[in-house]
Amino acid sequence: AQTVTQSQPEMSVQEAETVTLSCTYDTSESDYYLFWYKQPPSRQMILVIRQEAYKQQNATENRFSVNFQKAAKSFSLKISDSQLGDAAMYFCAYVHSNYQLIWGAGTKLIIKP
Amino acid sequence: DADVTQTPRNRITKTGKRIMLECSQTKGHDRMYWYRQDPGLGLRLIYYSFDVKDINKGEISDGYSVSRQAQAKFSLSLESAIPNQTALYFCATSGLGGAPYNEQFFGPGTRLTVL
């Protein structure tokens, strides 16, 4: 069965600095997709970035980028120039052809002003 | 207006009561999902539906049932609520006939407390 592990329950970073959130997953599939979602205190789940496993190039979205290591089954999220509005729970998620998202337990990101 | 709405936003009920959570969407999506979120466990899939006639059990369907009344409406029912069903419940939708990498769009969540 597929699993997603986020080993950091909580991370903190100084405003304007860079932080990396870790995610590892386990699957026997070769074609799948990975996501990072953000959940601010408002509870709304918001897609931050996604990565297709067949693409070797790491996805980027403005200040957010990923380090996708397929062989190591690792999918970390880097947030550059952290802002107060980045404070949230961050969830890593995996899906393959059955459309069922498998979620990690989340990492709470604290931004220090 | 929000694309995915959930009612109620908060609900407190008693053990043994029947309760229904409702979800509506205006995105025109065919796929709809119900998730449960518990602290430290992330989200877990309860049921999902690819169209009105296609409903599937997810990881934790026991104790829950669903109804897809229309393409835009997907309801989750707890026939006899129990305290360990206290959680945050999310409805989500994803795009037309799309590949699995299509983004899922979430409603605002319903916080359910079972006393």
C-alpha cells in the first residue's frame, strides 16, 4: 500500500529566510503525481505545487519549489523568502491512476517576524 | 461566491443521532470526494464519486454513507453518530474527465463534534 510520511511535525523559520519541508513516500507504481497543499488557520486547503513523476525537472511556483528525488522517493518543498502569510499546515500528498489521494500527517510551519 | 460549499460549517450532535453533511459545487466538475481530517493523521478518504451513478468506498467508509443527488451535490451521512467520528470533514471536487494530477478543490470544511 502507498504511504506518505512527513517526519517534521513542526518547523519554524525567520521571516525572509528559506525553509525546506520533507516528505517521503512509498509506492511500487512508476507513474504517479505528488502535491503540496497548504492549510492556513482558515482551514481552507490550497494547492501549492504539483509534480508529475515522469518529469525529471523540479516544479517551481514563484517562491515555492520542490526537490523531487524519484529513486529515493523523496519530495521536499522549499519556500524561499518566507512571509508571514506562509504560516500554515503543509500537507504532502500522492496519487496514481486510481485518483485516490494519499496524504501525509502534515507539518506545521511557523514564521517568526 | 465560493465554488465548493459545505453546510453546516460547524455541528454539535449527540451519540446515536443521524446527521447529514452537504456539499455543493459550481465548478462543473464530475468528481467529488469526502475526506475526514484528524490531528496528526492528515486527510483520509471516506467516499468518492466519479459521476452520479458511480460511488466508491474510500479508506475509512465504515459508519458513513453517501448520496450523489446530482452532478453538483454530494452528501455524507452518519447514520448513528459516535464520539470517534468527531473530526473536520472536507468535500472536494476535481475536473472533468481529467487525469489524476488534476487539482482537487476543497470546500471550507465542517467541524463535527459528537458528544
